[in-house]
Amino acid sequence: MTLNAEMALQAEQIPALGAIIQGAELVIPDGAGVVLYLRLKGERSQRCPGIELAASLLAKAGELGGDYPVVFYGGAVGVAATAAAKWQEKYPGLAIAAIQHGYLTPEDTPDFLEQLALIQPKIVLVGLGVPRQELWIAQHRHLCPQAIWIGVGGSFDIWAGVKTRAPSWLRDNNLEWLYRLYQEPWRWKRMLALPKFALRALISKN
Ligand code: UDP
């Protein structure tokens, strides 16, 4: 799980999401708000954006080749395929076992699930947005018990070049959210989660 403020607050409204976070094997601080919370609690913490964790996993899988098949699932039609092609170019040894866009019809879903069970990938990257991807993973991860399943949000869009990430000076100062707001201003309501979460973190400290 790549936890950020928005997800943590959503978990209050969606108990299933809360249970998934609680039951995850690994929860990393994806967002600035979670890092602030952990630091206020006296934990040494550093932001680890999900996109970077996923990229590290792909780099390792690229080294391990056929022993580490990966699946790209999510995004608009063609986006995961473009992202996969870029990764394949970078790591020719990377075994990309399946690519699936994120707008499957209910009729097409069983075929994809069957394919997953057959392939038994070692990494399944799911980019459907929060909380859809977390709920989907929780529902289907039993199909490939050996795999690392990770919700990657809009990472395929970034890798495919459909969207861009904040410049590193913003990322390094925990300000990636500001760039996101600039790039996608219609998200402002969703992004109120960050100050709301930060405020609650500060209050809970006292
Ligand atoms: N998406 C998808 N299927 C859906 C809804 C969304 O594949 O039914 C994709 C969408 O195309 C985008 C990603 O999910 O690539 C969500 O990206 P966003 O940056 O909003 O992720 P979040 O901020 O929720 O992590």
C-alpha cells in the first residue's frame, strides 16, 4: 500500500479500504501528509512515492528477467501498453506477461482474471485510482498468491508520457501535491485532504 493523506481519510468513509490498509503486508508513506504524521509521532520517515517503488521493482524484475513476469493493468486504452513498451526498451530482459487497460467490461473481466491465474506473475501493477485499485487487488490477489500487488494510481500515465511529474525541487520539498494542483486544478476538492489530514496530525500530537 502506498499511503497518502487522501487515502487515509477515505478509509474513514470506506471501512473496507481501512481494513485493506490494516491488513497490507507493507504500507509505505507515499504522501507528504503521512510523512508529517510519522515525524510528529517521532518516527524517522522519508517519503517513498508509489511510482518510485514500482519503478524500483520493475528495474529489479528487468534484471531477473523471465523469472519475474510482470503485469500492467489500468489506465485509458493504450496507456499501459505505451508505458510497458518504454520499460521494455529500458530493460530488454523484463518479462511483461500481460498488459490490460483499466476500462474492462464486466463481460471481459473473467478472461483477464483467468489469464492472471494462468500466468502467475510475480508483480501486478494496478493503476485504477484510489480506492478502486485497492479494492480490486483485495478481491483478486488470491489468484496469484506469490505476486507483489501494488496500486500505482496514475503511474502508467506518467511512464507513457500522458502526464508529467513535478520537477525534482518540488518533489524534494514535499510539494508534489502543489504541482498536481497546478496540472489538474479540478482536483482541488480532493486535495483538501492534505491540509485536513495535516491539521488532524498536528492536533493528535497534542
Ligand atoms: N482508471 C482506470 N479505470 C477506471 C478509472 C480510472 O484505469 O475505471 C485509471 C485512469 O485512467 C488513471 C488512473 O486510473 O490512469 C487514476 O489516476 P489518478 O492519478 O487519478 O490516481 P490516484 O490519484 O487516484 O492515485
